[in-house]
Amino acid sequence: MKNALSATFGLLALSAAVIASAADMPVVKPVRGTIDSFENNTLNFTTRAGAHQSISVTDKTGVRLVSKGDIASIKSDSFIGSAATPQADGTLKALEVAVFEPSLKGSGEGHYGWQNADGSTGTMTNGTVGKLTGTNGHTLSVSYKGGEKQLVVPDDVPIAYIQAGKPEQLVKGAKVVVFPAEDGKTARGVAVGKDGFQPPM
């Protein structure tokens, strides 16, 4: 019993340490919403909370077109991004996975804090898939500059495919995830759903 209690307390302590380390990282805070209009290089959108916001889109803003994907599109050497929840055993449990087209390999590479749609803080890992195994759902080895993570992808997790997009695809009614620059006035990037698709990140 003593050993069992020690193991339990050890697991809880490890879990707390994992969560704390995730919270200590710089956190990316995207804004999610629906486009109201895009004119004169200004993107007007309504957030999921119902607030109306505007942000400038410049020639440096990366526009990405996001469509529905599937687990079969994740292969060894695929470049992916995944919002996830750190687990006590050191793995990451995916909340979604986005597969980038080959020309976008390296986009946002790394492992950092991420604010989820519900306001909770998890992690985002962008890197190259190495080994894939089939236990506990689908387990991927994801490497990036400076590290590697084991990502567990449950069967019910949404999969998206990301392509290079164009500003003219920022149309009224499209679902977007906006990444504000440090000044808060211009967009560093905008992920826009294709044909009504809602980007899951």
C-alpha cells in the first residue's frame, strides 16, 4: 500500500510539474471568429464571444487555407502542428492535428504554450513526423529544432490540411483563426477555413 501511495503521489507531482512547465512557456493567443468583411486591407470579424474586432492585413501577413483532412494523410516526414494537453507520462494528447503542405514545412516550428478555444492553456508543437506506432490511438514521434515529443492522436481528434492561401480568400462568413502581431494592430497570420470549414486549432 505504501509503495502504491508513493507511486500515486509521484505521478501527481510529475503531472503538476508537466502542467507548470507548460504554463511557464511563452503562450500564443490566437483569436477565433467569423469574417464580417475584408476591404482596404482591413479584416473585420466577430469573435466567438460576439465581440467585433478589426485588424490590418499586410503583405507580410501569412494567409493559410485550412480544409478537412484525415489521419491517413499523416505520414513519416509529414510536417504537422498540434494543439495538445501535456500528460503525466511526458507525452502529449492531441486536441487537433494540422498537416501542412510540403511548401509550408517549417512553419511555426517548435514547442510552445498555446491558448485553446475554451481559454485553457496547453501546448502547440510544430515539427516533422518520424516514427508512427499504433498503440494508444496513433502515437507519433514529432521532432523540431531543439527537441522531440511523443504525440498521442485519439481517433476522434479533428485533422486539418493547411495550404498557402491568398487575401482574396478572406471572404464574408469564413471561419478564421487570427494571429495578431506584437502591436496588436496587424495580423502576423490568418488561418481561414475553406468552404465553411472551421479551423480546429
